[in-house]
Amino acid sequence: MSARDDGEAPRLDRLVQLVELLDEYEQLYVRFGDHPSSETGGSIDYESGLRMPGQSVNRLRPPTWWTRPPEDWLARQICQYAHLLERSPRHQGWIVRGTEVGHGPDDEPLLDDVEVVGRIGRALLDEAQLTYQRRFDQGRVSH
């Protein structure tokens, strides 16, 4: 389990910047928490207490069935997990890439060899929340 230091990963302040970053990489993920290099040995499944084989992340690339703007998908993915920022003042949103080594209890990807490629700025988080509020029927379930 490893994470590469980001040096000075760029802060992203707009959803369009994140869309542009997706054009540069095959797959990117979002992770909320301490810096990925501070997490050794993988994420913890808090319900079972077990350590997982990688860091828990969520995919940012929209699936092939998604026909809405990519900014909508990104806003949704960011807003679904932004509450994790409240756990600690050190927590931040990280845009990362790495090697998928499994899946967590919610079928989220687990990454090894994590590399930080960007940081979610406050302005991007605000834009994502506004986009999510305006364009989605929040909380409505599909079943």
C-alpha cells in the first residue's frame, strides 16, 4: 500500500477544470480525508473494523449511459461524499489516480499506488453543491 506525494498538486476551483483534467487521464477518482500519503495500509471499514487492501475512492469519469453534461456527474460525485470533510479540519478533497486493487463494502474502488493530481478548492465545492441542488432531485431513490 503506497501513496505518492503530490508536491504541490493544483487546486481546482471550477467544475470545468475537473472536466479538463479528465481529458488528460484515463480514470480519476475523488477521495475526501487526510492527505492520501498519510494513510498507510489502506482504508478502514468502520463497521467491521477491518483494514481494506487500498484507499477508498469514488470514480469521477461518467459512465457510458450518462447523457447529461459531465459537470452534472462530477457535482453529484463530489456532493455525495463531501460530508466527510466535516470529520477533521485537516480533511480535504483530493483528485487521485492509482491502481484498483479491490472494492469496499459499498462496492467503491480501493486504490493502491495512489497519486494526487489535484485538490478540490472551496470554490469548486461550492459550485458542485449549487449544481447538485439545481439539477438533481436530491434524496430520491431509484427503487
